[in-house]
Amino acid sequence: MRTRRATIAIMLLLTGCPTPRGDGARSTTSGSEEETTPTRERTDLTREGVLALGDYLFELEEGEGERTTTSRRIAQLARVSGDELELSIDGAPRRVSRQAAGPMFCLRAPLAITEGDLRIALDAGAPVHVAASDATHARVGPVPRTAFSRVLDRSALSLEGCRDERASGTSYVAATHPGDQACMFSDPDPIDESDGLPIPSGVSLEELDREGGWAHVRVFVPGGSIEGWIASELISTSAPSTSIDWSAAALRPDRCAFPGRAASPAPPRAWIERSDDTIPLPPAADFERTLRDADPRVRGCWDELPIDQRPNRPARVEVRIGIDGDGQVDLAAVVRSENAPASLTRCIAERVRRIRFPPPRTGVTLRRTYAFDPAPVETSDEEL
């Protein structure tokens, strides 16, 4: 049985003061090995979502209905507007949300990140998500979060050569209650219950140990693995039917599932964030009424789907809506979708952009989830 511990390890390596180099680089020596690290335009890249324009890899959906496939393609990031990314693919423009298709690279060399019992081990060729970047560096990791990543020189990253092979375990991460998500922690008794690495449901894992309501597991990712602690109730022997999306799991606003804590209440139909707390907003009911009035037009996207493109399971599409001070929608980003074809999510985003809200006089962000339940097709006696 382990006991709760708080460990802080500080390692200082003193090798003398290097002589300044004339090429703008810093040299550090350890034993007989020498490492040269460029310093031009070097930043900590701690602001998540701040991305330099240029070429990246993106996982993009292609096709419609049951023929929809996802492939990793090189695209130019031409513009960033909140969580919406404007890409150029072979000269053709395309808009995606950062949650649906964030920028990625392939590792040229292995990458290890350790924090307590949380150990991330990625091999050369592993695909990594970009949390932030500038012209010469990128903060990358298994998810697009600054807390679980490292800043690498772009010379250590590539646009080709990604390896998607992964090992498989005997168990899986189970589906969570609405409002909760699965997370891995560095300790079985973390001080901060929100400071976990989000992982998607359906991921294969291997259980290593148990302590109380926690399980020490190894989760398998493309090109590597992650070890850490997870609520033991989230371990299942059957794979959930939902698709595995690391980026969407990391950027969801849900809280981490925690042993012994009740499930999160279902999120409200819309919730509001504003950029300036000093400016009073119109009543929340006004925003709800506007969304309700627009529901028939937005939900018409489902009715207009060809029958053969409609999923045979309930579909959900969560949209983040940015509203400027005049009530115009300046952002409609799909942040999460379940069993929804690409044509449905695009239609919903386009129609949400046309909604006009009461002028809030400051930037406002709403979240709205649209749920669709495929009803059986009724057949009349004349058709039999």
C-alpha cells in the first residue's frame, strides 16, 4: 500500500559558465556529449492555442455518411480566429475548429515527459499535437495542452513519417457521464482534482496496480504509451462504441472523473462566458430565447440529410458560439460531435453563424448542444 506523498525533485547540474558563442546559440556540456540549442525567437509558449501560421499536419474528415473517413494531411494554417482555423489545402480554403482538427507534427526522435507517476513515452515517428508554436519552436505532446507537453525546436519535428502503430491491452477506458471525462493523474491522491491529463473513452489500456478507488495503468497511444493513475471505475473490458479523439477530449470543458465523487450534473442548454465582467449583459433568458427561436432552422440540417447519410444511432453536436458586441456571431466552432457526419456539423455551424443575438456590448461566448435521435421510418399501408 502506498501512502500519499508530495515530492519535489530539484536537480542542478553545474558545468561552469560557457563562453558566449557568436552564432546566437547556447552550448551546454554533460560528460562527453554536447548539445547546441538555438535561442533566436525562443519563447516558453505557455499560451495555449497561440499558433504561428505555416504548414502543419491535420486530421481531416473526408466523404459523407457511412463513407466518411479521416486522414492526416499537410495543410497551411492561414488564419486563426479564436478556436476556428482557416486552412489552405492545395490552394483550396477550408475552415475547421481546433477541437475537431488541431495542428500536429511527427517526432524525429523519442520524447519522454515525466511528472511523478505520470510517464509519457513517445517513439520517433509518433504523431504529436501542437499546443502552441512560434516560427522556430512548437510545444507538443500527446494532447494539445501546455501542461502535458514540451517545447521542441522545429528541426526535431517533421510533416511526414508518422507511425500510427500502437500496442493493445486487455481493457479499455469506459464512457463517462455527461459533464465528466476520463483523466490520468501523477499520484493516486492528487491535490488538484482538475489537474489531470484528459484521455478519450475507448482507448486500450493495461492495468498495473490498484490502490483504493484508483488504478495504475498504461494507456496505449500511437507510437508510445502513457502511465499514470485513473479512477478504477473507468476501466471496462469492452470497448465503447464512440470514436477515439484525443484532441476533442483534451479541449472539452468537462471536469475529470474522480473516485468517490458524484457524477457532474448535466450541463445547461447554454452557458455564458464574457470578456469584460464590468459590462452588464442582457438577461440570460434573452440568449436562450434567441437560440430557441433559431432551433427550427438549425435542426433543419438533420431533416435535409439524405436518408442514407443519417447515422442509425443518436447524434450530438456541441457548438461554441462567439458573439461580438453588436450581437453578430463571429465564431461558430464545433467542439464535440458524436455519430454526426461532416455534412451535418458543417451545416449546423453555418446556420449558427447567421443567428443574431441581443447586442451584449462586450464579447460573449455561449455553448449549445444539439441532439438528434433517428426515428424509425414510418411505412404506410399503401407502401407495403
